Amino acid sequence: MEVGFIGLGAMGAGIAANLVRGGHRVKVWNRSPAPMDALAGQGATKAASPAEAAQAEILISMLADDAAVRQTILDGGVLRAPSPGVVHVNMATVSVETARDLARLHAEAGVGYVAAPVLGRPDVAAAGKLNILTAGPPDLIARVQPLLELMGSRIWRFGDRAEQANAAKLAANFMIASAIEAMAEAATLAEGHEVPTAAFLDMVTSTLFAAPVYKIYGEAIAQRRFEPPGFKLTLGLKDVRLALEAADRTHVPMPFASVLKDNFLDAVANGDGGRDWAALANVAARRAGRR
């Protein structure tokens, strides 16, 4: 299958590489050339622009946020001269409002659109074991399913409207942030009574909370291993803000999300914005006078 791929950051590079290894003809575009050169060395071809990358059967994009998606996909001419029948799979975590706009604009341009944000860090993406949250017309999802299966261990469907997948992703990321905050406060409480943080977090993540999110981020907090970032703290702040916006539109109170937003802002103000979002734990420790 001829695949265009836009966005070769920490997540996108691994995903695109899996498609190349899967035997597909992959044409890649990225703002900076180094990731394109690396993928070309693995068998991909380089596109000169986002619009050129869209000259394919399937276009996949993995971009950082709403602004990057709008600039690259809309301002980059992707919808002005698409290949007939092309389907765009947008894997970015974007706002519900942007997801709705993109679905409408793609329909007006005669381009298929599927939302497919993911759960997983860069190592999971490189291993092809992402959980992929999809929404959009069922026939389009079925058409791109073989590609999704190369990228993920499980494909989840959340409805016929693209924004439903993005709402599910924002809700999931809110839960991850909540888990990080809960571990941070609990570990700081235990530390205040001279209980070693590593021992406490090892216990709770092996018993009461023996789940991947708690284990991964519990270990990062215990070891204070916040670099290199698998997911930047500033992106966590962005997603909590988007979750609050989505909640506001449907009159859903999310009081703890507001607390999380303020704590993320505290972390950014104290220089942790570029670190992994597990560095949110520094906020609780600092307030307790332990950092």
C-alpha cells in the first residue's frame, strides 16, 4: 500500500518505521530533515511538502497539537489537491473542537478522515504495540485496519464521529495525570514519616495498583528519572486543558482536572516543562519542603 506519513517526532518515527518494515511504500515528511533522512535509510522516500506526502492511498499524521495539525494539514495544502480516494488517519491528540473541524473540512474536500490517537510511549510505538483509539466512518476504519494492526496491539472503536476518539483519549490522559499526582502526594506523605519513596511505590505498584501506568510512572518518580522525556510535561498540561474544554462544552464538572492544571502550571513555572510529565511529582515534594 502507498502510505504518506507526516510528523516524525519521538512517536511518529517509530510508527513510520513499522510501516516500512511491513512492506508498505512509505513517503515521509517532517519539518526537520534528519528524521526523514533516517527513515530514507530504512527504505522510505522523502516528500518535499505535506501536500506531496498526501499523494498516496492512505495519509497518516502524528503531530504535536492543534496548532501543528492546522498549520501542517490545512495551511500545508494537504486538502487542496489530494489523491482520489485518499484517507487521512490523524493520530494526534487534538481538541474535540479541532477534531470536528477537521472531519468537516475533509468531507468538504472529498478526503476520508479517521481519528486515531494512541496510548503508549515512544518505545511502545517503536515496538508496534500501541493501543489505538479510533472513530470515524466504519468503512474507512476497515480500510486502514491493516495499517493500524502494524502499529498497535489492539484497535479500539469509539463511534462514527471522529471527535469521539479524541474525547476518549483526553479522558484517558486525564486519568494518567491523576495517577501521577496521586502517587506523588502519597509518596511525599510516606516520605514525611521516613518511609523510603522507592520502597513505598514498589509496594503499591506491585499490589493495590499493579497496572502499567502506575508501574511505569511509579518507577520514574522513585528514581527521579524525568529525562529524556517520553511525554513532555507541557504536553500533559495541554491535554488537561483540552479535557477541561471538552468537559465545559458538555457541562461535565471536572474539579480534579482544574487542580491538575494548576499543578502542571506550577511545574512549568519551576522549570520542569521540558521534562517527562512524571516530573509533576516535584510539585508535591517541593510544597512539602522536600525538594
